Amino acid sequence: MSRKLTGKVALVTGGSRGLGAVIAGTLADQGADIAISYVSSEDKALAVVDKLMAKGVRAIAIKADQGDPTSSDPLIQEVMERLGQLDILVNNAAVAWQGKKIDAPDIDNVAMDKQWTINTIGVISTIRAAARVLPEGGRIISVGSGLGTRIAFPGTTDYAASKAAIVAYSKGAARDLGARNITVNIVQAGMMDTDMAAGSKGHLPPIVMGSHAIQRFAAVEEVASAILYLAGPDAGFITGSVIDVNGGFTA
Ligand SMILES: NC(=O)c1ccc[n+]([C@@H]2O[C@H](COP(=O)([O-])OP(=O)(O)OC[C@H]3O[C@@H](n4cnc5c(N)ncnc54)[C@H](OP(=O)(O)O)[C@@H]3O)[C@@H](O)[C@H]2O)c1
């Protein structure tokens, strides 16, 4: 059976668990060799690598803290050294520190700033590093959030804005890299039952689920399949786009 990504190498940041681990498996199922990054879950990352290798592809895990922008260049260099090329970058790693309004007396602004560094500056520095090595026809896909474009409830300002910034950056990068046929897109995920949303399922205020046309959590596979499409050969003319996989959140 022909596989769409045979001969390609993909880096999935934050591939040790949650959506990132499923994206890595989905791309590997189509024949891509895979690098995943992680910050703390070494055992989980190595378990993901074992599962990827069982699919018959090369797979490696690299520790790289996206909260330290100086780690982006070494991350990309290590992928190049160990896997020989980089064709597809999936910026998946992020944190979601939400729940307090910006005028709450006990809001942790140091944590909010750290969230910006991980979710925005870290993604930008990874895109910059990858842009130097991606070949003609390369792919950059970043995982956003429906909150990046529409905000239906309070307490999420910094997280939402950290994702919104990536939308504008990706549109600019699409312009900058279009001459090399490198596409740059965003997939805005809906709520998924991962560690990031731990304990949320079934316990959200009615306004949250009520703002979705389809009132359920996304399956991680539903989000991963949109990323697979953008990574593949059929999506070469889609760039600077935002694809929502979020059940019609505030549609
Ligand atoms: N879950 C949701 O409801 C939801 C909704 C909309 C959008 N999203 C987006 O979907 C993406 C995946 O989220 P998820 O739910 O799968 O999250 P998750 O289960 O919390 O997993 C986060 C992943 O990111 C990695 N990571 C976190 N901080 C990092 C850092 N400083 N440097 C490098 N890696 C780091 C983690 O590595 P370690 O294991 O080493 O900590 C882990 O692999 C994120 O971009 C998130 O914003 C999620």
C-alpha cells in the first residue's frame, strides 16, 4: 500500500503525550520518519518512540524546552544530524494556564509571561530555525486553539492571545516562504480529553459547551487527521490558512 509521507521526516514538538503523540503516530502510519520533542516526560517520549519504530519508521526523541528559545536551533540541528533532513514541522507543544481574569488579585503574571514564551516565542523560534533547513515544498503546521480567534468566556486572555499571535506569524511566514513552496498553516483544535484539559470533561460551565455547534470534545484523531492532510502532497496550495477542528466553536 502506498504511503503518502514515505521519504519525509517530520518533527512534532511535544510528542510525548496527548495530541502530539497521536500526530506522530498518524504521520508515521503514512511512512514519515519522526522526531518528537519533550521537556520533562522522558519515559513517555521513549515509549512513543518505541511505538513509532514498531510501525517501521525511524523515530527519535529529543529533550528541548520550548520555554527557552535558545533551544530551537539545537533541536532542529539534532533532527538534521540524526535523521538527515526535515520536511514537516508540527508545532504542537504548548501549555494552557487559564482560569483567572487579568484583574484577579492572585493572577500569576510570571506564569502568564512564561506561557507566552512557551506558546509564542518558542514556536516562533522553532519556525525560524526550521525555515532555514526546510526543502522546497516543506510544511509548517502549528496547533492553535479556537480561542485564538474567538473568545466566548472570561479567564483565558493570555492563553488565547498567545495562540492568536501564532496565526499572524504563520500568515507572514506563508508570505515569506511561498517562493520556496513551503506552506505554513494553523489547525485550531477544539477541546480534547488530554492532560491539558484534565478534569474538564463533564465539568465545564454551560457557556463553554453551549458555544459549540457540536457539543462534545474533539477526538485527538480528528485533529491529527487535519494535520496529516496539511502535511501531505494534496495540500500544496493551502497556505496562510486557519483550519478549525473545534465543533463549530462560536460558529
Ligand atoms: N487539550 C485541549 O483541550 C486543547 C484545546 C485546544 C488546543 N489545544 C492545543 O493542542 C496542543 C496539544 O495539547 P495537549 O492537549 O496534547 O497537551 P498536553 O497533553 O498537556 O501535552 C503537552 C505536550 O507539550 C509538551 N510541552 C509542554 N511544555 C513544553 C515545553 N516547555 N517544551 C517542550 N515541550 C513542552 C509536553 O511535554 P512533556 O510531556 O515533556 O511535559 C507534552 O508533550 C497544544 O498546542 C494545545 O494548546 C489543546
